[in-house]
Amino acid sequence: MTDQASKPETKATETDRGYWTANVRIIAVCLVIWAIVSFGFGILLRPLLAGISVGGTDLGFWFAQQGSILVFLALIFFYAWRMNKLDREYGVDEG
């Protein structure tokens, strides 16, 4: 005796796929930006950025110490804003 009402819906709809595709795309873009800023500007491109002065130090050092953290915080706020907008578009918002 199995109860059909107690089984969760396992088939993903086209709307679900669209939502998660957009969600994963946003996450991927944010991760790429974070990797470029933290690893690229802070480590790989530091010698090229050494000639540019920001706050008494070179730009490469600034990105390694503070810039990557500030970009990470900006990405968190961007992700929250964009996901709220996406949730409203797909009708899964909390409010």
C-alpha cells in the first residue's frame, strides 16, 4: 500500500530548469569575477599593477590585501539582489 500523496514530485518542470540555469549562471559569473580579482589582480598581475599607487601602496598589493575582500562583499550584495529579482520572476519569492 503506497500513498501517492506522500511522494514528492520528482519531475522537474521547464520553469524549474530555467530558474536553476539562471541561478547557476549567476553563481558562475560571481565566482569568475572573484577569482580574477583575488588571484589575477592580487597575485598574477601584481607586477604589472606595481606602478599604480593607491593609498600610498601599489595597486597589486591593495588588491591582495583589501580589494579582493571589498569585491567579495560587493558580489555578496549583488548576488542577494539578483537572486531576489530572479525569485520574483519565477514566483518563488518569500514575500
